[in-house]
Amino acid sequence: MGKFYRANQDLSTFLQELGLTFHDREEHGVSYFTDHSTGKQVLVNSKRNYIKFLDNAGRLIGLSNSYTDNQIEKFLK
């Protein structure tokens, strides 16, 4: 069983360790991360406590208040 991540700094650190690029949206509590090889994005909203998975066109693929490391890695493939 994988480690669970919520919308917080631990998740942000994990995403950067996976090679995603952080994009500052200048909105407190909201962070975007992009996998430049696939264009997939992860939106982390720590103010409202949710994580969104977005495809390369910005369409919603998944939304949850937590994901495992395995779910995140599978989405990014």
C-alpha cells in the first residue's frame, strides 16, 4: 500500500521529486505542477483541501482530497 498525500507541502515536495515543474499562480494556497513530457498537470489547493488531476489540455481527469503515491505515479504515466 502506498503513502497517502493530501493537499499540503508534503505533496508539493513529492511532485517536485517526481520531476514536475512548479508554477506560481500568485494565489495563496493554490499551486500548479506540470509534467512537461506529457503536459499533464496537478493542481493542489491547500485552502480548500483538494487535488485535481488535469490532462494536457487542462480538462479534469480526477478530483480528491487525497491520493496515494501509486495513484499519482499512474496518472503521470
